[in-house]
Amino acid sequence: MQPRGTDAIPLPPRPNLEQYRHRAKSLVKACASGDADAVRSWARGWLESLGALHDENRSAEADAVETPRYLKWTEIDREIDAIEKDARSSRLIDGDGDASCTLADAQLFIARLHDFASWPRFVHHLEALERESSPDSAFETAADAVVTGDIARLSSMLRTNPSLSHARSARDHAATLLHYIAANGHEGYRQKTPKNAVDIARVLLDAGAEPDALARMYGYECTPMQMLVSSAHPHIAGLQVALVDILVDYGARPSGVNDDGSPLMTAFRFHYPRAAEALVRRGARVDNVISAAALGRTDLLADWVVDGATLAPDVHLAAVPWPRLKRDARIHLGYALTWAANWGKGDAVELLLQKGVDPNGKDDDATALHFAAAFGHMDIVRLLLAYGASLETLNSYDGTVLDGTLWYAYNGPVKGVDYPAVIRALIDAGARTDVYPEMQHWIDEYLKRG
């Protein structure tokens, strides 16, 4: 088990090292009990106690700026499941509930649940939090101020302690305070975007925060910009583009710290086209067929694509290290077709098909036809079908085009898409309705709505 990262469990409002030592000992007993449910019981007792402490703290600060909330209690069973899974992967317990769990094993397990790489580092952090003047204590208070929008507290802390603008979390990700603006990559219970997030960012940047600082997020070294343009919270708050602008205003490089186009590719990969367009507006280079197709740049594609498997000699291959995105022009062209279809760039789709790009081309998730249907681009659906795209090709979840469209219709309907019309059109085009036993039922139920 690695440190928990975004799934980190929060500390109690006033953490106590002796209580954690006792909790580790009780975990050893639970693991060694032979009772398959003992670790679940241990986890439930811990989470319920933690929740009560946080609720008490929130009540005490009812008139202050809202404090971060840990867990909705409707989700507690899911968290317990996750802890049990982590315990099994860490071999604290085996399939029968038995284990040879040592105290050191239990301590490391608890430390990593809190996103610390080791028990000694966790202990050091707890001891530091007991001193309000310690760097760890100051950083934790400032991080809460960032995510809750407490600009008065943050400004005061930065005036008193300017080094906070460059300080880093003691957790495994080692994020700066500016990374918390992105609401992504750090502990999940702090992933929120306050209404004054742009002002918070300006306060940090004016105090000297490094706009392209790197931190360990999701296995990579990432800047605040990379985290921002892949984050739902600033998008939902309507502040993602404004935050892109302020980061660039203060020196963030729109093409990435390695000049590899990573922010632009990331914005499209996570379905934030307005953030991608903002990056281009602020100077991000469009130098590969994938981003060019997503932007509908047929002028570039016409020069760059030789045929369905070949790019012009001087064309860059995107450098973002996603699993399928290898140094292979055919794969890059599959991504290009898919992303053009995703964002409704019909002219780019048609040009790529005319050049001989495989109509069943796909990215790491699904085919161009999957996305064209899911996002209601019916002109592109018809175009892809005319070039021989298959309705039965599977996405990464083993779903056909019709199945994937049903998922979007039920779970994440895209604004303005007439899903009943899309579903009927796919069926009329020959999509199978018997891929799994319940499929026809879900189709009938959804069409009743329309």
C-alpha cells in the first residue's frame, strides 16, 4: 500500500500521538483476532470517532469561515470497504481474516492512510502540530484558509510569515499552498473551490508563490496549472478559466514547464475545452495532431497528416506519458480523430477520415463514435458510420456505442443533447440491443422519459 494521496483520511482537529499509538495496537489485535470482520469494526469505530470530533469542531466554529468536512456519513461504508481492501493489499489480513500483523505494520498502515510515507514522518508531523509556531502547523492552518476562502487569515499569516508562500505540505505529495487552488491531487477532503479562489491565488502569488512549482500528484511531478485544468471543482465554480489567466499573468508557462504541451493536452483529456482554449489564447503552442484536432485546426491537420498511418517528418508527437500514447503515429491519429469527434469538430473529423485515418480510432477510453454519440454530435456519428465505424466496438468499460450513450444519458447527461433521439438513431443504424440481458429494459425505460 502506498500513501493514500487524494483518499487521505484527515487528522482529528487536535491530534494526539498517544491516541494513535493506542489505535495502532488495537489494529494489531483486530488483525490477529481471526475474525474476518474485526478490521471493519476497527475502521468503523475510528471513523465514527473521527467524524464526531470534526462535527464538534464545526459546531464550535459555526460563526467562523466554514471548516473542511471530512466525510458524508452516507459514504462511511464505502470508506470502510476501502480500508479493508487496503488492509488486504498490505497483507495485514488474509482471505480468512488471519494475519501476522506487527505493531510496525499497523503503524505504517495508519501513517499511509493519512498520506505519510512512514510512521516516523507521521510522528514528526503530529509532534509539530502540537506547536502552533511550527512550519507544519502553520502550513495546515494556511491550507485550510486557502480552500475555505479565508482571505483575511491567509493574508495575515503571509504578512507574519512570508516563507509560507514557498512552504510545502508534510504529506507525501509535498504540495505548495498554490497547488490547493487547483482542488486536485492533494487530500480529497480539501478539494473545494471557494468563490474568491482567484483572489486567494492573487494573494499567494503576490506573496511570492511559484506559479510553476512541482509537487508529486498521481505519480507525476505536476504544476498547479496541470492540476487546475484537470479539476472538476474550479470548473463547476465557473472559475477555471479565470484561474488559468491569473497563473499565466504571474508567469506560469502555458505550454508546461518542459515546453511539452502538457497543460493543453491535459485540459482536453479531462474534458475542459474552455480551459484548453484559454491556454491557447494565452500562448500555449499547438504542435501535435491531437490538440490540433481537438481545436478543429484543419489548416494544421492538412499539412501534418500524410495518410492514416503517417505524419509529416517535422510534426511533433505529443509527449504526455499516458499508457497508450506511444511513439506511434497511428495511435496519435486515433486520438486525434477521437478528440475531434468528442468536441464536435466535424470538419477535422472529415479531413482525417479522407486522409485514411481508421474510423474506429480511439483514445485510451473509447472510440470517436462512442464520444460523438455520447455528446450528441449526430452529423459526426453519420459521417463515421459512412466511413465504416463499428457500433459494436467496445470502450475501456466493455461498453458498445449504444451502451456508452445509455450510461451518459442516465448518469451524466450532457446539456442540450436529445438522448432519446440519439438512442433511436443508433438503433435504427443497427446497434445491438441485446449485448447484456437488461439492455433492452434500460433502453425502454429511458425512451419512456423522452
